[in-house]
Amino acid sequence: MKSILDPYYKYLSSKKESQKLLLKLAETCLDIKKKELPFHINVISAAARGKLKETAHSIILHDLLRHPIILDSFIKKVIGISDNPFTKDDIDTPDKNRIDLCLRNKDFFLIIENKVNSAEEQPGQLYRYCKLAQEEYGFGINKIHILYLNPDHNEPPSLFSRSKNGKGKEDDPETIGVERIIIKNYKHDIYDWLKECKDDILSQSKDEPFLQSALNQYIDYLEERFQMNHRYKKLHDMTEKQVREIMAINDGMAIDDQMLILEEKLDQLNELQPALKDLKFKIEKESWRSLLVGFKDSLNEKFGKRKIFHIFDNVEDYPEMGFRGTFLNTKVSISLILYNSDGTHTPYWRVAVDAFGNSDINNTKEKIKKLLTSFFPNLTTGIAPGWDFYSETSKERAQIMLEELAGILLDNPDFQAL
């Protein structure tokens, strides 16, 4: 009987002995961590099962910034604008227009790109966001600011992200120059800023136990995420010992020889990482595809003999299932999809509206939006093809959400299922 982990074992068997050694070392270090660290609980880590997605970090930042003291501190100390021009009403919902977080008023358009988990850059990503600010919202380039948040370093985004379609040159007029980008990192800049916020809240706003608790937990989460707490010192010492033993590095060796071994292993790790990520996504896709087949059969049974739910083929090559129809004679599709958003694979439901041949497409979209937001007030309106309306979901909630969407549309006289 086939297992969903078969690709992993096949992949592992194809690796060189030196690469298998590195995987074994990683397992050994994790085992030390489990056995040696004292008991500690962080509710964020527990809920996230260890590691928050980048979208979750953006949501936490969004919610914290709604407090006036924290917003003012963020703009002055992280962004570097001495007179804070923003209020909480200027903060967009996270992931609006596929931007992690955005603050905008009549004078500023601040784009926050969150790479705390080292998500892969997308072609022309920052370029697209700036074009959106210019073309959709009418901002001049000098009023557009970008905050780029790395995990633990201050490397700027590459030309791949800053240029049109990821193919432009540094001297192209439309390429977003590095000088326009504020580069910070979570391990030092955001962590230090949060600790300052914690002190500011204590001194300026005494009676806010829930905010203080939230800051304490998030600071503690980052300490755990980047292993900055004193309780990790023993772990670091033990891990170094294991690395030296497994790689046969000892103090009697010449420094150059020790460096050569470590550089070789780092190169092998870099070679392993993309392959492991691709394999992880392949397994996730197969799991999600199997789940969608089950959802399809269950929903077709619930909705009687109509059999309107189908597995979709799409150019994005992500597993997708849903139903199609017409709304005011305009073709629409409503589906569940596992989507790669900045290297994180997340379930979404989405509604795609086909604009072809419809001279009154804006009116049609507005009616669909009004219908959906009456049930889903946190719906996101997108601009990318196929993402006219969408929302993040979960594997546990996905079938329920699609069933609700089907009920809403099938009960509406303007919709006809295909």
C-alpha cells in the first residue's frame, strides 16, 4: 500500500552519504532540544504548532498597530518618520491586494513586506505593489514607502522582486531602487522595538493587562523562534559538540581545514533546502488533492443529483475544486485552492469573475461583492486574474465554507449553476 511519505523515502535514498549525515545531524539536534530544555509554554507557539506563518505575523502586527501608542512608536522608531501621519483607520486588512500589510492616507502609501520565514521572492513582487499604489490609488512614487522585514539579517530584496516581471535591469526607470526600501529584521529591530513598546505601555497606559500579555507572549515567541533566550545557551553548546563529533572536526585541525569542512557542509545544506521544500509542497498538494476529492463527493451527495462540484484544472497547477455558473449572464467559478503565497502553502476559497464580453463587468462584480460581504464581512477584493474575491480558510473549515458559498449562490435568482 502506498504511503504519502513514499516520495520522501525515495528522495532520501537518492542523496549522497554526506547529505544523509546532515539530515541525521538535524534530527540529533532536535532530539537534544526536546530532551534538554526546561519546561516552557508559549500559547502562540502551541497554537501555531511551533512556527507562525508569515500571514500570522502580519495579522499580529496589524492588530498591535491599532493601539495609538504602538502605532506612533512604530512609525517613528521603525519607519523613521518623526511626525506620525497615520491613525488606526489608515491600516488596511492584512493581505489586501496580496500585500502583507499596508498603511495609507492621502499623503503616504506604506507597503510592509514580511519575509520573517524567508519566503521565496516572487517575480516583480515589490514592483507590482508600487504599480498598484500608483495606478489604483494615484500615489506618486515619492509618496510610496516600503518596509522589508527579514528574519535575522538586513539583505535588500533582489532585482528579481524589484523589477517588472522579475526581468528588468537595475537602471530601468521603473525598477524600484533599494534606496526607496527600509530594510529591518525581526531578530533585532522588531524584537527591540517590541520590548520598547512593552516599556512604553507600562509607563503610559497602566491598565492594559491584555495588551501587556500579548506583547509578553509575542516577545517570548520571537526569543524562542530565534533562540535568543538564556535557556538556549546549553543547547547551543551541546549542538556545537554534536556538529564537531559528527563532522569529525577537532581543535587540533588547522583553522583552514575546519573552515573548509563547514563551508562544504553549508553548500550541501543549501542544495538540500530547495529540494526539501519542493518535496514538502508535493506531499502537501497530494494530501490536499485527496482531501478535495472527498469534499467533492460529500458535497455532491448533499446537493442531490445536480453533481455541480468538480475538480478543476488550472494553469497554476494547484489542487482546486468547486463549482461554476453564471451570475447575471457572466461566468463565475467558486472554488477551494491550496495556493503558494510567498513560499507558504495556504488554503483559500476564491471567486473568479470572467470579464470577457461583459460591458457592465464592474456592476456585476459590485453585486457579487455586496452579496458575499453580507455573509463574509472580511472578504478580500483582489486585482489579480482569478482572485476577484477571496479569503483564507483551513483544511478543517474548507468544506463548510464552500458549502455555505454554494447555498448562498444557488438560492440567489441571479445565479445559474453550470
